[in-house]
Amino acid sequence: DLLGNSLILEGSKTHVVWMEKLVQVWDRPLPLIRIEAHLFETSETHSRQLGLEFRGKSVSTDGTVSITDQGPFTAGLALGPAAASQALRVDAVLRLLQSEGKGRMLSRPVVVTLNNIEAEMNSGSVLHIKISTEKTSRLQELKTGITLRVTPRLIEDSDNHSNDRIWLKIYAETSNPIEGSSIDGIPPINTQRAQTQVFVKDGQPFLLGGLIKNRTGESQSGVPFFKDLPFLGTFFRTSGSNNSFDHVMVFVTPTRVFADEIQELPEFSELEQIKKTLEIKP
């Protein structure tokens, strides 16, 4: 009975007892998996200093880089055997790199999903482009930024949960408009995609690389003071454009969450009491 979430058993006493035992084994709540992601942007130089190597297997004419990995660690890197310590270090290491000017944290989304259910995380912005025809005009949305989809599947070790492994199916995509080249007011979108499948230990971070963002900027050089003179300054300075490439590194850390670890939100009355205790009286 799907509506009542009940099961009607019929058969001999032996069969009913056997089926009851099967129900007890199978009728268990689905495991919960917490997916914590760190989206970090750094330069090509710093990424090489970190010992990361990004490879694209095919580049199409529209600038799309597709990385598809058939093996477990071709398009990514599992960060060490000490899963717990590595998971704690990822955020600290990235913050240290950011403080040293070697990159910046783009986003740090955290979601909880059911076992074998896809979780999606987005970080970016939406461009509204006006599309006009002879009779009507409308706004079209163009999503840019980073999209991350992760499907976890728990592989349990019945003897020792510390040996649990998690299979991850990861899909990452970056998209950003190309400045200075638009058709009918619509800028082309540079899109890069990477996907892989991998086994990691419970709580072990996994790094997916290969997503490169192209930035175009204007540069100017010349003779100090003279290049800033009105009219005459053009003879003492040169202008040009430069391209820079940033690598987006995606760190994914899956962790199994048990029901007794989930804390309920406090009641409204408790929140009011906390608010009163925090109020500063004159």
C-alpha cells in the first residue's frame, strides 16, 4: 500500500517470518550525505606551484573544453589517505593562499542530500538580455558562473564504518560572457565543462581541475609624467589588451551524516530568550 506506506504479507508462517526479516533488513532510512565544496580561483603560475596539472582532452571551436575521465583519478586528485585531517585542512590551506594573494575563494556551498540523489550548487550571476523582434521584445536570462552537480553513493563496510567509501559522480561547469564581441547585443558565453567518477573514503576531499577562465583587460605603458599630458601624451604611451587565464579548482568533500547528528532548530521562544540575553542595555 503506497498511500499508507504499508506492506501486506500473505503465506505460510515460515514464509511470513522470513519476509519479516527481509523487511527489517531492507526497510531502513536512506543514508544522508553532506557535500561540502570549495570553489577556488588561482592563476596558472600558482596552480603549477601547487603541483596541480590540468589537462583538456578536446577543445571545440566555441571555446568549450570537455574533460571526460574514464579512470578514477585522471581528471582529479584525491587529497591524501588521512581523510579526516585532510578535510579539516582544505579550508585552512585555501584561506592561507587567499591571504597571501595567490587566489580567492569564489564560493563554499554545503548541501545535504540523500544517498544516490544528485545535489546541485550554483555560484554566479544572471545576465538579462533584451531580445527584440518586429512586434515584441522580451528579456532572456543568461546564467553565468559555476555550476556543480554531485551524485554520491555510499558503499558501506558492515564490519567497520570507518572504512566506508563514497562513489562520486561529479559534473562542473564554468561559463562567463566574452567581452567586446556580441551579436545583436547578445554576448557569446565561454563555457567549460569537466566530469568524472571516483571512489573516495568517507570525509576525504577530492580535487577536480581543468576549468580555465579567460579574462581580457586593457594595459597601458609609457614614459612617466609625459604619458599623462593632454594631447601630447598619446605620443609617449602605448595601449593594448592582455589576456589572463585563471584556473578554477573544485574541492569536493563528501561526509556521511547520521540522523542523531542532525540538530533541530530552536523554538521561537528560545530564539527570543537568546535575543534578550544578547541585547546590550544602556
